[in-house]
Amino acid sequence: MTLPEDFDPPIGEAEALQPGLRRIVAPNPSPMTWRGTNTYLLGTRGLAVIDPGPDDPAHLAAILRALGPGQHISHILVTHAHLDHSPLSRALSRETGAPVLAYGDAQAGRSAVMQMLADQGLAGGGEGVDAAFAPDQVIADGQDINGDGWSLRVLWTPGHFGNHLAFLWGDVAFCGDLVMGWATSLVSPPDGDLTDFMASCDRLRAAAPRVLHSGHGAAMTDPMARIDWLLAHRRTREAAILDALAKGPSDIRSLTRMIYTDTPPELLPAAERNVFAHLVDLLQKSQVRPHGLLSASTIFERL
């Protein structure tokens, strides 16, 4: 298994992962994207591009440069509408004529409670939503996308984002930001929903993939172990939040600093959004109660 620190691919170069599959890493490294966004090229003649990535001319050029003689892009597939995954779909579609396929626009797939929070004016924590994103073709859970010598099964996996999709290629899964090998996924209301996230992880696990290719980081060759760890990690965070609230009511910021004691300061805002997601999930399970309307400054108490 590749350790996170060992994943250091050449940026902008198409690397073969197995016959018919290549990966190009975009030049957008950050604390939230690791080395950069993984763009996948599937096929040998008519290609599918999975997660074209950020709106970056250098990355667009790298994708087009990867096309060999007799190759063309026939499909552009987007796992979800974050700025590091979807914006380049527009320029790539203009260059190639290939349609953009996704579950829906940036608001599609929100759960009822998250839509309620959005209607009340709750905004995300600055994760970078591609608000202008709209696919040419809306694709549905369970749908088969057939290309030139390849076929993908669509799996709707909300949680990290409402319109999040995974794609199954035989025993290989392209899982976007639902499961990553280098870090846990951000779940930030109202675009992220922890209740949905846990259910989506269970659903991906039930598909029993042999390998996971995520939006960031190296391939995961022991998917079951990684998903099990991720679910256990979330349950540990939930227990820590409940333990902290047993000492008395608290707000999200204070809870985060009590629980995420080893987290670098630059990642604490993202940690606060994860705590918020847990609290909304616990509210739906009638284990906590907010003092007033839900917001980033709401005080919660344990029931």
C-alpha cells in the first residue's frame, strides 16, 4: 500500500495505471487537495475523462496532450461540483465537443435537512463550490454509461456533496472525494451531509471494488479496510463530540479545539465544518439539541 507521503506523481503527465486507464494530476496542490486533483482517462480510442479538474489552461493542455493517434474524448464525467473537480469540464467540452455528464447542478441531490439549512441562509465554509456547474446530460443512479470498449455503472454517493457520484468500471471504482487514501473527506453543511456520507460509504463497500481511485492521492488497493477505517473514524469523532457535550453545552469552535488537538491550525476551519456535520447528524438522531437556529456559532447541548 502506498503511504500518503510516498505519492508524488509527475504533475501534468499521463501515467498508466492499468491497461486502458491513465491518471493526470492537476497542478493544484494544497492542504485540501494533497498533490492535486486526479483526472482519469479511461479507454483506448474513444476516451472518458473523469473529473477534468480545476479551470487551469495548463491542465487542459495536459489532457489534450495525452491524446494519442486515433484517440478522442467522447465523454466528460464529473463526480461532484467542487472547484477542484468540475470547472475545466466547460473548456474541455468546447475543445473536444464531448458532453459533460453528472448527477445534476451544484444544488442537486441535497437532503431535505440540508436544503432547509440552505433556505435559511446557511452557506458552506468556503470549500469552493462550482456554483455555475450544469451538466449537458443528467445521469441517474444505477445507469450504465457505455463508451468505446468501456462501460461505467453510475453510483449516487451523496455526503461529501449532494451531487456526488462514484463510477464502477468492473471491479474498479472511481470514488471522487467520498473515500481518499491520504485523508478523511470533508463533510460541510449545507453541501455535505454526514448521514448521507455514512450511507454512501456503506453502499460503496457493498459494491466490493478491488481498487479505489479517488479524486486525490494514490490508488487504494484494500478498499474494504479503508472504508471500514473511515466509518470507524467517523464513529469515534461522534463519540468524542458526545463526550465533550456531556461536560456541558458548547459551540462548534470550542468543540473542534477540544477534539482536533493534533490538527494543524490551517485545517481547523475544515475540522469545524466536520464537527458541524456531526452535530446535524446527531440532531436528526435526537441526541443533541441546538440553542436557536443552526449556524456556525450555534451552541449545542447533549440530550
